[in-house]
Amino acid sequence: MVEQLKPRYSVNWINRIDEIPQQEWDALAMPLNTPFLEWEWLNNMETSGSAKAQTGWLPQHLTVWRDRQLVAAAPLYVKGHSYGEFVFDHQWADLAQRLGVQYYPKLLGMTPLTPAEGYRFLIAPGEDEDELTELMVAAIDHFCDRNRISGCNFLYVDPQWRPVMERHGFTSWLHHSYIWQNKGFKTFDDYLAVFNANQRRNIKRERKAVTEAGLQLHTVTGEEVTKSLLSQMYHFYSDHCDKFGWWGSKYLTKRFFEQLYPKYRHRVLFIAAYNEAQNPHHPIGMSFCITKGDRLFGRYWGSAQEIDCLHFDACYYTPIEWAIAHGIQTFDPGAGGRHKKRRGFPATANHSLHRFYHPRLSQILRSYISQVNEMEQQEIDAVNQDIPFSRREPQLNADLET
């Protein structure tokens, strides 16, 4: 009897995703729910100058091959800071400094500048996931040891992937985002029905304020997305970030937006606000979303004028209306903002995964993370108790108070 030998894998580290043919990478990424691990999005981050060594995002992607076939990959970055991650690990960096441990550089697994759940290793269908995961974790450990890197961190991880990595010795840290769930809604009135009477009136009042300002909101997606709109979106994004100075998180370049046009606009959704009486050809504000399958992701927004409630309508209400009409099941509107809860976005758990290579730092992480996670869960519970939902189960398509 001839012994069946395990397939022979080879590991290769690359520092540009365009070293991998798009078709091979996307064969691993396209089946996933997240659009942000697809080759086009990641390559745009790099070639636009948004995520590069000079901005503190040194690409160091792990790939696994069997012969000449790509069977697994992990988009990874060596980081010299924690900006653009939206998981605030500064307390761990401060602790490391007190212990005399060099916290930076660190190895990071996430889509750069994109705080949306779904990160995981990309593994080809039909492959032995456990074997490849073990191989990839060992390669990461060796890479970090060889380069004196303090730790490896995966952010906004796929919930189904988390227990896999916990079995490989990574520690989970609990966080939360604000996520809208489609509860079988057929109309926008169904969405309104989940709120108490006072909040229904507030939402209607906010949308009415936009209409009374002379604005009409239009959804633009796919082939309707023009180069001009993408350029305008960059300027809205840039100006909005500038209002917050150092904390404005202006990480993306104009070229990033422009490069969405040829091959990625099929995933783009704009909510564009026009004053058609004054200038019907140029929006005065826009929100920018990405969609894939039954998921919608809000990314950025900006406006040339301060108009009461336009932000709420362009970033929440009109996208929700579009989502209901197109069978979207979850809508992640983007990072931050406890005001989202009043619009029906409950605090929803997400996790990051961490491995520190310094023994003392690792011991403290493992000793105290349960307490940290318990406090975070209490915060999630407190947020959700304060959402102005109706106490009774809504009757969909019911008549609503005005």
C-alpha cells in the first residue's frame, strides 16, 4: 500500500499585492461576504499611495503555494503606529513602554483604513483549512521572531474564523460597531415601525428638514457612477476630514477615489444630494458606500454646506431605504458615532485577535482580557438598552403616527 503523502506547500512573503495575478487572488476572496479583501480594493490602497511604507503601512503579505497554484493568502502589514486601525491599542503600547518592551513595529492583519468586519485568512475551497492555518501561523511566528516584531494582531475578524485562531493561541479582544439589521422589512415604513412614536416623529422631521431645504437625494451605483462623481467625493471627504484637524482621519488619496472607476464602481453606491433648482448637475453633498451581496458598508461622507439633518438622511435613512429595496440584510455605516443607535443601529460585538511575543506582555494580556471584555459587554448592553425601540413587536406595513 502506497502511503498518501501530504501536499507540499511553499510559503512566500510579498510586499506588493500586484505580484499576485488578480484572478488567482480573487479566486480565494470572491466567495467571502466582505468586499474589502478583494484584489482590486487592496491593490488600490497600495497603488494610490494610501497604504504604503511612508504612511506607516508596509505591505507584507503571506502567500502559500502548492506547486504554482495559490492555495492560501493573508493580507498583512508591518505597522509603525496605530493610526487608521480604529481599534485603539494605545493602552497596550503604553504598558509595553513601562515594561521596557518595544511595541512597534507590529504585524497587522486587516484591510487598511477600513474598520469593517470580515478579516480572515484566504484559503482555497477544498483545501485542508486546519493544516494551512497551522502552516500560516507558524510562518507568522517565524517572521515576527526573525524581524523582532512585538506582536501579531488581526482586526475586525470574521466571527466564524475567530474560534479557529483562538485554538491556535490567539487571544480575543471584544469591541463593538453599530450595525443595522433588516428584520424582514419590505418598506421604509416597516423600518420606522420598530421605533417608539416619538422617535418615528423625529426621523420624519429630520427627513422633512432636508426636503424643505430644497434638496433631493439620489442613489447612484454601478454604471451610473462617473469619474466626476468620484472626484467630487474625494473633495467632500477631504474637506470633511479637514474640519477635525489632526483627528480627521484623512488617509485616502485623490487617486484612490479615481482608481475606483475602471473596475470597482460596480460595488460603489453614492447617496448624492442635489438642489435641482439651483444646480441640478453638481451635488452639494454625498455619502459613499460599498455593497456586496446582501451587505452594505458606509464609508465616507461630506457636504459643501451645513444643512440641517442632511448627514442623517444621506448616511442612514436613504441608504436604509435603498437597502430594504435591494434585499440588503446588514448595513455597517462606518466607525464611531453613538448617535447611530437612535437611528436603529444597535451596538454589535466584533473582535480582534492578538498574540504578543514578549512573555510578560503576553501574560498580562491573558490575565486581564476577560475583565476588559466583560466591561465592553456591559457597555454594549447599556447602549442597547437606550435605543428608542417600541416595546411591542412592530406590525410591518402598519399605519404609523405622524
